[in-house]
Amino acid sequence: MADLAWLERATRHPMDYMASAFDDAVRDISAQGVTDLAGSDTTLPDDLTWFLQDGGLRDRLRSATSSYFDLGDTAVTVDGGRLVHLISDSQWVFHWLLYLGEDGSSAVVGTGFPAGFDLDADEYEDADCLHEDRHYILVADSFAEFIWRWWMDNEIFYRAVVGKASLTTEQEAYVAQYGPPTSLD
């Protein structure tokens, strides 16, 4: 099981979009919501279960771009498993989806297409940010890795840009390994 103990010790941000259900979300994140979409035969990854248990750890995350959890309307069937929408940015420019493999594997992918949402023709015509690009990019090899990188990217933003403070040693090592974030989430 991927370790999320570090997140249990992280500062809470109860007023951030990530901390609680967002009004515009179709379906807030929950273990039952993921199971309902992916199917009752789907085994949830241990790291996701840990993240959601006992009230969850979501209030330790924040977003520089007002991103929020939203499981969407449907799971998307792909080779070897299903994708369940996880997070949208506030402008609907980018979406993160949880891959749940038939073999029990998991990962997080990203796309510019709002996969997992039932949109009618009027919604497509009215939304300038929607496009038909359904290419997915691998963002992280596990949910825990994705959460750690999300947390780190946003903490660096809030520390360096908002707080105008020097990065911690851990944050400097992250930037040295991955480079400065090209996007804030």
C-alpha cells in the first residue's frame, strides 16, 4: 500500500475548493461513488481507500486554479479497465481521471476532454473550452503518487508565489527532480 501518512500530517485547508463538495460537481468523490461508476466488481486501490476513510484527507489539498473533485456521470471503458473522472479545473480546460485496471492496477491520467460527463449538443456548442481531443497522458503511476505531486506542486505555488517565501529543502529537491511546474496543478 502506498503510504499517505505524510498527508495526514499536512496542514488542513478547509476553505479550499478541494476540501469539500463543490456546488458545480456532478458527483462528489467518495468510495461509494467510485464503486457505483466503475462497477461493484471493481477493487478500489488501497491508497484511494486510505485517502477517503474516516472523513478523508481531501482538506489537506488545495488548488492554485480552483480545481475540485468531481466523479462525473459515467465511467469510461478503456483497454484493460475503466477511467473514472477525478478532478476538473475551474475552467474545464484540463481533467484528471483515475484508471482502474481489471487486474487491480491503478494510475491517474490527464486530458483536455471532459471524459466521463454526459454532455448534450447545446453544452458542446456553448463551451469554448471543450474540444474533441481524447488523448490521455499518464500523470502518475498510482493515486498516491498523483496526490503527492498535486500537493507538492500547489504547496510550492502557495509558498513561492503567494507567500514569497523560499522553498523548503524537500520542495527544492522536487523541483530539481521534476523541474518547475509548467502548470499549477
